[in-house]
Amino acid sequence: MDKEIGRIKKNENTEIVIRVDDYGGQTGITIREFLTSEKYTGFTKQGTRIPAEKWPEFRKLVEEVQL
């Protein structure tokens, strides 16, 4: 059930990828870095996974961010 929602360019070689996925039978939102370089192309260990049941709480916190 992996579905990519979108990507945000972090720098020349790195993007932040947001996707909905199913891991261990549980749906959640994964936010990870994707690196493109001569030595390696793929997901890094940098990122986090938010379980679906915690998504409303996480979303509320993000909406409170004011820059």
C-alpha cells in the first residue's frame, strides 16, 4: 500500500520524501531523506514514521508552527 505523497528538495543531493505505507501490518506516514549521489542513491536512515492513529495529533502540532 505504499503511496508517495510528495517530495521537498532539501539541498542539491537530498530530498525529503513523504509517503503513506504499511509496515508490519500497520498503516502510517513515513518521512525520510532520499539521497542522490555518485556513491549512493536511495533512502537514508534519516527520518521518522508516524503511526496512522497518531497522525491527527502530529498534524495539529505542525499546523501550530508559525514562521
